[in-house]
Amino acid sequence: MKIKIIVLFLLVSVFGHGQNTKYVNLFMGTSGDNGQLSPAATVPFGMIAVGPDSNPRTHAGYDYAIDKISGVSINRLSGVGCSGCGGNLSVRTSAPDQELHIIKSTEKATPGYYEVTFNNGVKGSFTATNNMAVQQYDFGKDADRSIWINFASSFEGMVDCEFKLKSNHEIIGYIQARNTCGHGMYKLYFYLSSNESFSIVKGKDKSYEAELRFEKSENPLELRIAVSPLDAATANLEAKQSESLSFKQLKLQANNLWENKLNKINLKGGSNDDRVIFYTSLYRIYMSPADVTTNDHRYLGSDGQIYKADGWRYFSSWSIWDTFRSKFPLLVITEPTLMRDICRSLLSLYRTGKKNWSTVFESTPTVRTEHASILLLDAYRKGIRDLDFAIGYEGMKKEADELPMASPDQKLESAYDLWALSQIAGIMGNSSDEKKYREQSEKLFEDTWTREFMQITPAFEVMKNNGLYQGTRWQYRWAAPQYIDQMIRWVGKDTLSNQLSYFFEKNLYNQGNEPDIHVPFLFNRFGKPESSQQLVRNLLTKEMTHRYGGNSEFKIPYVGRAFKNHPEGYSPEMDEDDGTMSAWYIFASAGFNPLLVGGDSYELVSPIFDRISIDMGNGKTFEIKTKGRKTAEDIIKRITMNGKVVSNYSISHGEMLKGGTLLFQY
């Protein structure tokens, strides 16, 4: 037994196993337009993210640089654009006509927990379950105790709201609000309970605000707000299941859930900041989608009907235009079992009615679902085979008939979707559809790329030229990685490689947006792996010149790091985009990246850590090690996988699933 304990201690010492939550900085990327994130308390894949909303607020409600708040709301989306989404059921410890501020020096945030003291002396502590916000307020001895609730608060706009008193310590009701960028709606039924009885004073006329008045007491006041997309009775029932757990127990439960997720990958080496950025990024990929299944396995379809999920969980809350590129390919590695349910959810969404943006019957705040077919193909190619594509195939075909073609970038992305659908048709054994969609994809790509992107002109450097969305022709030029070989045949490998070098030398790359985030790894395909190694390392660890923001070229280029352990954690206007940029950082810093989402291989570059251990979810461990590296700038001389030489700077997912060691020698 003593020997086993010593061995366990050594393993913990090497990898930090069981302690990775300590590296998460929940304030990274929460200041200004540098990530659009929040330190709100949540659990992995939860519907709740409870925390303060700054006044004025940012997209996720909270802004590290502002101490004035409008209240504490129960939900928000992570790192998305427009005006954000969520911000419902806002709670205050002071009257609406009084300013409420947080005292910055009292802020504390760890995975699953947030606390702060307000300027009126009240201390707020917050934690969460999957569908319940748990709020504790300590007013101090002999203080008057009142809580003001705005039942109609919303970041994007309230459509409908109702609340009523159920007892002297319970309120039930619902809210219906608009989704991100005003597209579609979600409806949440809620059950609010307090550990103490209260009297209620409603606002005048049709006001959706109310004051809850409590007796004086030295004990902390606790509010629990549970939500359900189905009905208030379900929210009530699911809240009752946590009724016996204290605030402290719920906080510990949330932390344990996070520790379990963050222990999927363990590190050795790198600086403390490197580890903080890594584990904060790993934390961020688990913010969505949300498990919106009731405990009796029901879920709301996008047609407004209620369905049963037998033997699986239904997920909602998507931003797939961004996340298909990196976040979901990473979850395929860290969460293969759960990814089956995520894919099944998307197939069910195709069946009940999928739109590119939100429908009018959503279960929780969401954004958009373009390119879901690529995500589904990627999961299948990487071993998640228990997928019945027939569930959503008719919906996929309908989507293919309506793909956007208004601008060159839309045509390139639609060619990617058609390629993925062709691959899925082949998997299903439908040879006619496979041929049909393959030919459509190839023709669309050839017509678009040769006309719009092959012959380089000065207009290539102009953001949104010829109707492009959030990008330049240079950045979208590489946006069809499934056809890189075709580009090489048309232009020539050396010419294309030189053009790619020019692209980076002239700072035409945009780390702050998604269309070209795979491009740093392209040099591997052009026979220049040392260029990808150097470029990726610089993007991770050094100051770079950034000419472009999210929608336009900067008047004065930003010179600085794209990722840093700081409230201004990302370059200006760089949305974290619901885990997309976080997943990119994790892949790149670990030394591999899925250049082609929907394929089964990864491009290899130099990791910034000495050793990375990944739990593959199948009982196997995949390790990445370095040997002989003296400086961070050293170039890889040899790569082996379980002793066998890797000759092309790539590795298949199947090889990773077998476990073992990928060794980089310098």
C-alpha cells in the first residue's frame, strides 16, 4: 500500500493531476472587447452561468474594467458577438434607483463558483447545477434584507414574461426572449425558491420587477432559480432533487465536475502563464452546448413538440459557424462518449427543423448552426460510429438545396458543406447522392476559386471586399482545405508556398477571426514544416502585428500577443467565440491540429510543453513528449509514434486512439 501511495504522489507531482482547476483564470478575456467572456459560475455543459452584469455591459454581461452593475443574472453565452444573449432573471441587493457596484478587491472566481462584496456591504456567493442558479447573500447582522428581481431582464430583448407567487418562499413563471443577433427565440420556465419566507411588493402597473422583503437574520439568504424549457413543474421537480444539498456541497459538486473535465489533459513543462492559458482554454470548451434534457429524458424539438431521448441526452446552444473548426474536433478527443449524444442532438435538430440561426422554439440561448454536417462527418471519421445519419439526412439534403451563394466566401463554405454531405452519403451507401454532391462541391469550388481567389490583386488585402463576411480575399483564399491538392495543381506547390509566406510576412493573417485559423499549419503540406513550427510558436508566445479586427482593418495595427493571461486576454475585437479560439490554442500548444475538419488526420508542429498526456476516453492514454530541445526555437529533426518514424508531419486519429507516445526529437 505504501508503494502505491508513493507512486500516486509521483504521478500527481509530474502531471498536477487533481489540481488543474487551480490554473484556470476566469477573468482572462473579460475586459472590454478582448474575448467577450465572463467569470460567472457554471458547470460543464450547463444551462446556467450566474454572475454580475456590468453597467454598461459587454456581450457576456460582465466587463472586468467596470464595477457598476445592473444586477446578477442567471445565464449568458460565452464569447459570442452581436449583443450577446441571456441575462435573464436579474437580481439586485439594492433598489433599482440606487447605484450598485462590486468591490473589485473582493472578487474571487474559480470553476463553478464566483463571489464578491457589493458597495452596500452585502456579500454575494454564487454556484450552479446544470439547470439551477444558486445565489447566497450575506447581509450582515441586523441589516434590512430585500432582494429586487427584474423578471424581464434580457440582453437581446424580452418577448414575453409572467411570474406569480406560489407560496411565501416560492415564485414560478416563464420568460421568452430573443436569441443572439435577434434571430429566433427561447423560452424558459423557472422555479424560484428561498430558504426563508418573504413578502412581495410588485412594481407598478405592468412592471416585471418585484421586491422580496425578508425578516432580519444573521443567516445568509439563499435563492435558488431552476429553469426548464418544458414547464415550471419540471423546473420545480428538478430543483427538489438538489434540495438536500447545502450551498457548500453544491459548490464542491460543481468544482468536482470541473476537475474531472480538466484532468482529461495533463501537462509538464511550459511557463505558469502557459499552463494558465491552457487550462483556462480547456475550461472554455466545456461552456456549451447545454444539456437541456429533463431528468425523465424529455426535450423540446425545434418544431415546438416534446420528444423523448431514450438512452441519450439532448443538447442545445450552438455557434457552429465558429466551433466546427476546432472546439468540436477537440471534444471528439476528450469526450468521445458525450460527442455521440451531441451528434445525435444535431441529427434530431435536422429532423425537427434546423435553421442556419435560431428557430423560434429553442431550449436555451443559442447562436447559429451552419456547417453541422462537417462536424458530424468529423466525429464519424474519428471513431464515433454509432450514428444513424438517416435520422437527419432529409434535413441535410434540404439544407444543401438552400445553401447561401450570395458572396464568394459563402460559395467556398457551401462547397465545404456539399463535400461533407457527399462523404456522408457515401457512408450511408447512397452512391448517387455521393456523386451528385461531390460534383456540385467540386464545380462550385473550381468556379469560385479560379474566378475570385487564384489571381492575386491589391483588393485581396481589403476587408469585406466583394461582399465577403468578416474577412479578406487573402484570408478566405485558403478556406477550402479539402481542395488544397487541387490548388497545388492549378498554381504549383512552390508558387503557392511562396504566396503563403507572403501572406504571413505582410501580416495579412487574422488570428482574431475564424476563416483562416487553420492556415498556419498549411506549410506542412507544402514541404516546409519548419515554417509552421516557427509560425505557430510565435502566435502562441510572442507579440505579433495584427492588421485586422473582426470587421475592418485597424487604423493603427495592434502589436501584441493574441493570447495572454490577463483580463484583456485576447487581441482587440478577437471574440473567443464559444470555445473556438480556446480549442485552437489547446491544439496548437499541444503540437497538433486538424487542418481538414472532416478528415481523420492532424498536422504536427512543435508543442510548447515538454509532455502532454491525453485521456482518449477509451481506456487509452496518448502522450506527446519532447527530447533534446534546448531552446523554444529548436526545429524538429525526427518524430516517432511508438518508436515508428513519422515521415510526413501528420498523424491519424486512429493512431492516437491506440494510445502510446508521440515523440518529437530536436
